Amino acid sequence: MNITSVDLPVDLNSEDDTGLPWGFLDESLNPSKITEGAWIIVGSTRTKAVVQVVDISDGIVHVRPLPGSVASHRSLLRSMA
């Protein structure tokens, strides 16, 4: 698994009224991977984070980022592969 690829484009600096960053499910290259509770990589080509998918509603995906680098959470990503 290439841990540097982004599963879902998300602007980590933007939050909605839930207080969580979010993205559009239809922008994922593999939407079937985006499920509630899943650990995925979000961000852009410059900034990435490991997050847990909190909820999916009407095509909007809310995520909760973990602190630290993507590499530091490698075991979470492998456990979901």
C-alpha cells in the first residue's frame, strides 16, 4: 500500500458547524473505502493526515484527524487494508 496517496481530498484547515474537517465522497478515487469508522489518508498533495471517518451524510464526509505524521499511524492504515 502506498501510504502517501490521498484517499479523500480534504482541506484540513476548514471546518463546518460540526467542528470537523470535511470532503465530498464523490471526489474519492475509491469511494467504497470511505466508510464510517475507517482510517484513511486525507489532504492534498502538500499536506496529508490520517483521519477516522466520523460520518457520511448526503455525500459529505466528516473526519477526525489524528495528530502526527502519516507514517506514525501506519499500523492503523494497514489494519484496514
